[in-house]
Amino acid sequence: MELFLATVKTNRHIATKEIWVNTSEAEVNPAFSPLYELSKRTLGDVVTLKRLDSPCVIRKLILGPFKSKLNPVGIMSAAWVARQVVKGVKRDSRNIIVTINPITFIAFPIKEFFVSLYFRCFSKKS
């Protein structure tokens, strides 16, 4: 991420370059694997912290269980998830939530607000 952010130098770059990070609803909900849950929560917090002084847009994709080669028992189709992500980008959402779990739609924005507030209060500008 740092290498990419270092390439954002002009106003055109600021307007056109973006970072999309695939996190998971495991940022706010329990997961079957504690290591997966910890890694996604940590990644989510790092992304939230980087957003504070990022020269370009950083979007989080908070995805629920979709069917793929890595997750053949996923519930949502990958094509449907991709369409929902594109719709979120067109709405200029910074946090794009695609899941079947209604708790995530409530818990994630609350968690993100308080983590962001905490980082803004206790972090120095670079």
C-alpha cells in the first residue's frame, strides 16, 4: 500500500487512483477461524488508519460468504457480489458491504466510526 501511495503525486493522480482492500465481515462478526478473524480485524484497522492521511481514495470491500474456488460452500454468487461492489463504487461508498448478514450493515458502520474517531484523536499527522 505504501509503495502505491508514493505514486500519488499530482492532482490527476489524486482524482483517478484508488486502493480497494478486500476485508471481511469478520471485522465485526465472529469467524470460524480465530486467525482469520484477527487478520481481517487487523487489516481493517490498518486501512482505517491509513485513510486519515491518504492522498487518494481507499475503499474497503466488506464481503460476506460468496462462492469461489477458495470457498465452494459460499452462499452468494461471485457475479452478484461483483455487481454489488460496482454499484457501491458508483455511489462513491468508501465502505462497500456485500453480505446476507443484516447485523454487518448495522455493526460495521458503528465500529468504523468509533475506530476512525479513536485514530483521529490519538494519531499524529504525518
